[in-house]
Amino acid sequence: MTKETSPKPRRSRWRSVAIEVLLLIVVVTVIRLWQQRDMVSGAAPALQGATLAGQHYKLPARPERPVLVHFWATWCPVCRAEQDSISGIARDSDVISVAMQSGKAEEVAAYVKEKGIDFPVLNDADGSISNTWGVHAVPASFIIAPDGQIQFVEVGYTTEIGLRLRLWWAGS
């Protein structure tokens, strides 16, 4: 009699695990959709200004190769975890980053120097750039294809290989 009842609890356990995994996937998907609700799509909006290094930057309407536009903040722990990945990508790809509501330019520049950040940074102290792009949560990454269209949008931590693959895909 115990042989007949033992498969039922095992099936029930697997069913519970499957339901929990499915529920987790649904919750994560809903959160990501909510975070991306206002983010722009289609043609990339204008993006220009002086970087913290004092260089003028203007996102080309039709870049020669894909561009990573990366929004982050000094107060964001996930952004700090992702900084090495962005630095690695910036060594051999076009990257422009936007420090969203992280303080005055001097404060952000001090943070950048302290953390050894070596990718170009625009300071968005008042949130106007992030509002134009519809960014409400950081980190947020946009991959702009050579035709000037936003190819990919990601909110939250993204691996370096994940971003590199999206850049490669946008360029092919």
C-alpha cells in the first residue's frame, strides 16, 4: 500500500515547485514590464552635453556602429556591481553613460575618480535626460543600432556577455 501512495507526494512536490517557478517568472516579468513602461522605443532621442571630462558628446542620429547608452546612479548598489562590465565594454565599443540624479557634477566627478570609472559620463542632476528617455529605474541600458533605432532595452543588472551579445546583434 505504501508503494501506491509514494508517487503521489512526489508528483505533488514537483507540481508545487513548478507552480512556484512559474509564479516567480510571472512576477519578474511583470516587474520588468512595469519598470520599462515609459522607456522610449523606436528612434533614439537626442542625447548631448558635456561629459564629466569636459568633452562635448552628441549621440549620432545614425551611429557607425552600435552604441550602448547606459543610465546609472551613484546611490545604486546594482549599478556599482555592473560598473566593471560597462568599463570592459567601453574599451572596445561605443558607450555613453548617464549618471541619473546623483548630485552636482563635482560630486559625480569625485565618485567617478574614486571608483576608477573610465567610461564617458554625462551628469543628469535634474533628471531631464532620464525623463526624455523614460528611465525610472537604474541601471538601464539601451542599445542603439546603426540605423539610429533602439534595438534593445534592459533594466536591472545585465552581464557583460549579455550586453556584448546585444551590441553584436544590433550591428549585424
